[in-house]
Amino acid sequence: MSSQLLCTFVSNVDYLEMIEKIKNTYEILFDKIFILQNVDNENELYLTYNIDSHNSINIIDKTILLHRKKETNSLYTINALNKLILQLNNNVKDQNFKIPWNNYKNCILLVNNEDFIKIETKIFDIVNFEIK
């Protein structure tokens, strides 16, 4: 089994509908969807969940693939990671550069129009369910 961490962007108004859509679209691994909230904008929620990548082809709108640094609960895209390394390492791309992950604890790191974005998050809720 190969898993992928997905993140679906949603507002605090329609997140329950999106959770149902996610449950009906994917085989969710580990029986959980973590709902993170943007600390600076409480209307923005991020639904994070692991799927079995071998059985899932369709990607729901407003959903991206993320990676996670478990020790600091930092979520990031590869593009954001590369952009961060460039910022921290005097514009030098170095795959061995050591990122100070504690500076990005409980954050989602993204790139939007070439701009690096750091979103501080907090747990809004955790949805537990059984796989059908």
C-alpha cells in the first residue's frame, strides 16, 4: 500500500459537505480527517487525510498533494520546500540544506504565483470514521 497525504481547501461554512464528498471519493487510510484552521483567518479550513494512492485517481477540486515533517507537524509542497531553501540559503538550491523545522511548526508551506506562503494552523477538529 502506498499512501498520499492530501489537503482540501474549504471554508468553515461548507466543510461538512466536503468531508462527505471526500469519504465518498477516496479510500481514507487511518480512519481520520484532520481539520486545520488558519490562525489568521478562521474562515479558512484545511482538510488533511491520507489516501491509498493505488486506488485513487480523481482529485477533488481545491485539493493538493502535501508532504509532512512529522516532528513539527509541518505540511508542505515540494515547490514550497524548494522556495524556502532558496530563501534561507542565499538563493542557493541545496538538497542537503538543513531546514530549521521548529520555525515552521504547525504550518502549511505553499507557493502561490512564485510567492512563498506560510500559513499557521491549529486543530479545528478531527473526524474519526471506519473505512467501509
